[in-house]
Amino acid sequence: SLVYNNKMLYDVLANHVTRFDNPHEVTAKQAGAIVSVDGVSNPGGDIGLKKKNAIVIEADDANNTITIGETHSAKKDNPHDVTAKQAGAIVSVDGGYKSSRREEHKDIP
């Protein structure tokens, strides 16, 4: 509390200590606050993260973490429609089998 012994000093101090609008112009950096995420900023607001395609975002407010992952690499169902030839598998040619790899073509009719 303030001790009242000089009206002018009291008025100045009372005015200052009751201000909550950042009278000293403290910056986010000085306060240790996050200023941006990968160059995206929104002073005073949130920055939203959006899921897209196989990207997974899990927010854990209790532990102050955001986990960003993906589900694509676990797929085993040929999501890119890779052919046997592209994979270097043996393919049938005129009833015989021939590798799609160039170095193996020379001995097989």
C-alpha cells in the first residue's frame, strides 16, 4: 500500500501501479513469450495448426506439448500404385521371366 504524505507523489504512484496496459512497453521477447511459429505471428492471439492429408496433430494442453506426426509411412497397401517393374521385380516376357533391372537383361532371352 502507498503511504499518503504528498498528494502529487501519491497521485503519480497510484496512477502508475494501477495501470495494467503495459506502461513500460515490455516486449514479448523480454517476457520470454513465443513471438511466432516458423515466421507466422498473431500478436495477442493463437496460431492454429491444421491437419492435411496424412499429417496428424495432437495437442496436449496439460503437458504444454503439440505432437506433429504422419500416418503415411506406416501404410503397406501400395498407396502410390507402384508397379512390379518400378519395384525391380521379375516380370513375365513371352512365357519366360525377365528382371526389370537392366544389368540382369543380358543373359535372359
